[in-house]
Amino acid sequence: MHQYIPNSDDEQLKMLNEVGIASFEELLESLPRALRFNGDLPLPLAKSELEHKQDVQKIISEDGNTSTHISFLGAGSYDHYIPHIVDVLISRSEFYTAYTPYQAEVSQGTLQAMYEYQSMICELTGMDLANSSMYDGASAMAEACLLASRHTRRKKILISRSVNPIYVDVAITYAHHQGLDFEFVDMDNGITSLDALGSKLDDTTAGVVIQNPNFYGGLEDLVQIKSKINDEKIQLIAVVNPISLNLLEAPGNQGVDIAVGEGQSLGNHMSFGGPYLGFMAVKEPLIRKVPGRIAGESIDVHGERAFVMVLRTREQDIRRERATSNICTNQGLNALTACIYMSALGKNGLRKVAELCTQKAHYLAEAIASLDGYALDTQYFFNEFVIEVPGSAKQLVKQAAVAGFFAGVSLSQFIDGAENKLLLAVTEKRSKTDMDALVNFLKEYTG
Amino acid sequence: MNVPAELKYTSDHEWIRVEGDVITIGITDYAQGELGDVVFVELPEVGEEFAQADVAATIEAVKTVADVFLPVSGSIVAANESLDDDSELINQDAYGAGWILKVKMSDPSQLDALMSAEDYIASIS
């Protein structure tokens, strides 16, 4: 019997006999010989569990992680502190094992958690309705583009160049067969150019996508952008950082029609890129066109408060090919995590996190900008900013890792001519000692 | 079964009242009974143009959704906005206050394919 395959030779033979053949080889008879691989696959022998664990640990220690290195990585995934209670509560088997239930109303606890998550997202964004999550920030943005197109029956989406380029790639792939026409709005001084936006708006435009704070950390002026859009049919889509909303004005108060974003920073571990959750919140006119699951509050036969799935007729299982979206599920556990994280910190705690991020990021930015050979590239920012470094930013990141820092994300992979630009994020977890240590490293580093 | 003799019908259970080059469209009493309580009707905007067989409106019941197909090509001249607040008019008065759209036809000969009340009754019985 193979170590990792639970069927014994006897059991395998029994199964083969059941279908009337004598060997595994015979099962493959229908495949032409010429197409089959002859001989043994060139694979190493199976290792023991202990050996595997040691191998993986070796790989992990070679790469480093946020507990071995001082991290200034951001670009969509942030190293915030996660109170212990978050992981303890989500690990309860009632939550941990339950997939989004098909007979939803049986699971009142799950529905209540979804409902409370939605309510918190609404409060954070200042919007009228939130769904109970999307796959991640990038797919939430793609769904927002499709929603704008459905609502306006138009096809053109204007995306600012300051939006996360990875999100843009996902949106283009996601909407590939949906006939959307993406056009880009150039930046001016690190934020969306209002003139460029104005020149691209026309009566075929379905939506305008702005990220705030943008991918490069800069704060966009959503109110001014909104005022530039004279055609009220055009949907303003804002991709927002939920932690920043504890300090910045809610997009719902800035004329935004659809607010989406990445929910990882709300209590979810960075975990090498996922699983994360996307959030989506909209204004009232869009309620019947929103994709995804929505939990609502109702009254049961005894007159007691109860929770139900609402507006189900938008979804695939009922509307088939005319459903609002192919998403018919949600990131339940990650949304629950966000809900518990926000409850654990409370309004004041969340604001404190946002304030610490801002203050620390500005402390670090100023300290780096004062160094010879370095310059700050972002004017107004929350917790993320771009600096110009001596020589290649990619090279600097490499050297810094050896010295125990994840110094940031080199921007050359996203923009031509940005070889010397580095994107840094600072969360409340970074101490003054951490930041001073990076500044000292940079001071010594000459490119 | 209430199937007024003066109207025309489609196999999608819609009724059509012809007045000059404008038609009024609703769903039949049989259709509203099959759908159950109508909770929402999504209407097009006045002035929108549609081709024959396009979906011009959508009717949501509690557990299902039905499309309203246009039996003829044309442009929308009116949509029943009372349905925004009172979608159950379709259940209460399918042939009257529950009308859905008025369409100005671009090719009235497309009406020839519609069923008479007699044919419609035969098709649902």
C-alpha cells in the first residue's frame, strides 16, 4: 500500500474486478499506445511526512516571512496586527466547516454573521447595500465594471492608470467575453489626471474606476473627479482600502456609486496572496443588479428576528444565463474573519489603527526623504508611498532582504522607466526601531 | 381562465392590444397565476429601441424571473411606472392596470404571427 493513497492492493483489485477487468493496465486499454507514456515517470521516491516537513521548512526559511524580516510590503496586501480572538473564533467548527449553505435559512448563525458583515461594510463605505463578499479585491473591481455596464447598457469603462495594474489585468481577463471596452486615463503627478479624464468621457462611458488611496499610495480627490463627470448615468467606481476609511471620508459621501476593495487587511493573514475577500457596496439604484449573495433581516413565524437570503432571483440558480454574475457564492470564512476583526477592534480601535498607519508612514517617508540620494515621490498619502532610490530598486530590495528587511515593491515591473522607484507600506505593526533600522540601512546603501 | 377575445397573444404568454401603430403589452392572467406574487418589474427607458424577440423588461416573482420579449420591433413610448411601487398590479389586474409596455411598431406586419384568443386558449389547455 502506498503511503499517501489509502486503497490497498486488495481493494484496488476488488474495484477492478467489479467493473470486469483484471488489472489497472487493462483499464487504460482504450487509450492509444502511441499517446501513452512508457516506463516509469521520472519522479523522486515518496518521502516520509517528517522529510516533507523539513523540506518545506527549509524553503520557508530561505524566503523569509513577516516574522523573520521587517516588512514594508504592501501593494494590495498588508501586514496588520490580527488580535488572537479572530483566529480563535473563526476556528470554531460551526463556522470553519460550513460552506455557504444551500438551504441557507437553516444556518441562522452564518446568515447573521453575513448580515452583520454587510452592515459593517455599509457603515465603513457610507453606501446603502453591501453584498456578503466577492472573491478578492481584483475580481470585485471586475464585477463593479460589469455592474456599471449592465446598469447603463454601455460598454466603455475608463480606468485610471493609478489603479493596481494586477487588478486591471484581472478585470480584462474576467470581462474578456462580456464585451467591455477598457480605456485608460493617464496620471499627473502620481494621481489621476482630471484633464485626461475629461477628454475621455463620452455618452458611451458606463463607468470610471478610481483607486483611493491609489496603487502608488497617492490620495485621489473623488469629489473633484465626480464633479468632472457631468453625465449622471456614468457610474463612479471607487476601489478603496477599508482600513483607510476609518480616517478618510466615506466614498458614499463623495458621490461614489460602487465601492469595492480588498478585505484582506480586515483580520485576514497575508498568506502568500490568499484566500482573501473582496467587498462590494452600492447605492440604492443598483440594488437589484448587484452580484453575489446578500443576507437580509426578516421575521419568522413566531414574530422573532430572523435572517434570510434575499434578492435570490438575481442569481445563477434561478436566472441561469441571465444572472447578474457567475458568482453565486462568497468568501464566507474570510468575510466572517473581517466581521470579527472589526467587532474586536471596534470603531475607536479601527480609527487608532488607521491613525498609527498614517503617522508611522509619514515618519518613515520624511526620514527617507531627508537622506542623500533619496526622494519622496508621493505628495498626499495614507500608509503607502513611493520613493526614488539610488540605482535600481530591484537591486536594493535584494540587498535589503539579506539585511533582514522586505524594503518594498520595486515598480519597474509595472511602469516603464520606474527602475529607481520603490513602493513602501507601513502598518501599525512597524515600530520606530524597525523604521529607524531601515533608514540606517538605506543611508549606508549607495546603489 | 380569463382570456379577452379582443386581444392578441404570444406563446410566451403575453397579450397585445393594437391601437394604430402602437401596441400595449402585458402578461396573461394564466402567466401571472403561474408566476405567483410579482415582487419587481424592471422596465426599459422610454425611447429605447428593440428588435423583435428582444427582452425589453423583466418580471421578478418570489422564486423565479420571467423575461418580457417584444413580439415586434419598435421603440418604447411608455412603461408602466405604477409597477415600480405596486408590482402586484400584474397579479391583480393583468389586462388592465397591470399593463407593462407601450411600443411604437416599426413593422406592423410582424403582428401577423400572433395568436387569437381562441388559439391561445387551445395552447394552454
